[in-house]
Amino acid sequence: MRITLIAMHFAEYACRLAEALAQEHEVQLLLGEANVASELEDEFERYRTIPRLTLVTLPHSRSPLRWLRNAVRLAGEVQRFKPDIVHQQEHTRDYEVAALLYLSLLFPFVLTVHDPQPHSGEDAQQHNFSRHSLYKWMLRKRCDAAITHGNLLCEQVVSVAPWLAGRVTNIPHGPLGPVTIPQQAPDSGALLFFGRINAYKGLRYFVDAILQLRAKGLCVNGIIAGRGGDLAANRAVIEAHDCFELHDEFVSRAKVQQLFTRAQLVVMPYIDATQSGVAAMAIGFGRPVVATRVGALPEMVLEGYTGLLVPPRDSAALADAIESLLVDPGRYALLADNVRATGTQGDFSWQSIAGATANVYSEAIARR
């Protein structure tokens, strides 16, 4: 099968999927230059050496002339490749949408919907008052099949795009991070809160849980890494206590590796969620997760197997779950072993994901 993957965002995810698909298929992968630089840095060169994988990168600019050039180039590169299927990681840059509306007339089109509905807070406000909500509707209207990462998300896709009923498939989100899981032992008591710090991520509950654990005498270190609007509301408390380590910055790939390797647990106290790249990163680094039972997180963080789940907005329950793993090294080690196995075999492995994705392609081609 000849497969075109388009991902102006989600570069690391798309490269892992493309590599797995290229074991059996001819794959063309189109990426955004800026996204490649931020997510993959020097690792990107490795993908250029993979047989049966053709890479194309496009620059990003707000210039209308660049917008037009990118749309024409994107459509032209795909037509020259002559794929059997075109597959996009849902993203709504103007030139990307323009090219896809044209390409979807020529080729069967599959769409991976990472977030069926925008996250609460800033994401929802920006989405509701922009052209991108229309763009999403247009792409979802034109696709022959859709993929998402969770059974709950399948239901959400159909609720906002009812014409896709019977054409949405749940395929797990594969592990991100290192190609091989680090063997270094984590720092004892290092608890990592990572990623965009928006209100739905629940930073205040992480902060409260760390302070509760310290009050009980546990030697924990709350590592907070990322940027976002919700940091300001919590900064004073964070900076007033020595049990926090704050990295208020865009986190480089090298530093991501350092922070996840140090972390004993990854903590995700989200108020709402779809799926999560942070949980996928935890799998890639072999680190158990303590998360809230929201969205599709229970399908990524397997209760009692790769992590623990607690109710949202409950810092006491969050602290108790973290404590239960910190004081029981045997249970922690078992969960860590399970995470490592999950990332390399079974439904969460990229090989399994590529096989399931190829099945969706075949169905879309038959339907078209």
C-alpha cells in the first residue's frame, strides 16, 4: 500500500507511526519544519535513513504568499507520490486545510481526531471564536474514516460529527520519548507535572498534594515543567516552598529526557481530558502514572497495572495514591515493569498500532 501521512503538528507521533508502517508499506510523510525542530531536534535525521519512508518538510509563515506556496506544494507532493490513502493528524493551518479539501476529492482520506472537543478554558475560548472550528467541521465532513485514541473519544467524535457513525475506530496512542526505555533508576520521590500548564491540567491539585505529602514527612520533590496561563495563579505558592522545582520554559527534547528519567512518578491531576501525549511519554520512559479518572485517561493509564487513578479535583486522594506507591517499593517496581512491557508489546506498541491503522486504510479504500 502507498500511504501519505500529513502532520503539520504531532511530528514525533507521526514519525513513530510512519516508521512502523514503513516496515510493510511505502510511506510519504509531510511535516512542518518548526514542529520537527521543537519535537524531534537532532533525532529527525534518523528517520531519513529508513527504507520505504519519504520525508517532506514545509516551512511555516503568516505570509499569504507562503500560505499559497505551501498549499500548492503540499498538494503537488502528494499527487506526485500517488498514494492509495491520505491520512492527516487533525490540524487546521489554512494551507493544510486548503490542500486537503482538494486532495480528499482525489484520494481516500482518513483523519486522526486527537481532541474531538476543545479542552475547557483557553482552548475552548480560542476555538469557539475562530475559523478553525469551521475547518475541523470541513475536514471531518470530507473524511472516509476517522481514528481516535479511546472508546469515549469515539463517542465524542460521533456526537459532534454524527455522519461518521460506524466509521470511527479506537486505536491506542503509542509511546513517545526515547527509542529505547532508559535503564537509569529514577530519583526517589521525584514527581513530575509536565506540559502545557492550562487550567484543565489541574496544577493546583498537584501543588496541594505535594504539600500534603511533605506535611506527612515524605521526602518528595514536585517538578513542574512547561508554560501556560494557569502557572501565574499557582506561582506564589510554588516559589514559597522548597519542595518544588519549577522549569517555566519551553522544554527542549534533551531536558524532557532528563526530567522523565529523573521522575519516579508522572502525575496528571487533570480536570478534563481527551487522550494525553504526557501519558504516552510516561509509557515511553517506563514511568508509572498517577492520574485522574477523566476522558480517555483510564484507557491509557491502566488502573493497578501501569498506574493509579483518582477522582478529579481531589488533592487528598491524589496524595494518598502517590503515597501508596512511594511507600511500597515492590508495588512500584511491578507497575514500572508493566509500563515497560506495555510500551514494547501488545496494543500500545507502534507495530500493533500500525497494523490496526492499515486495517482502517483498507476499509476507507473499499468504502471510497
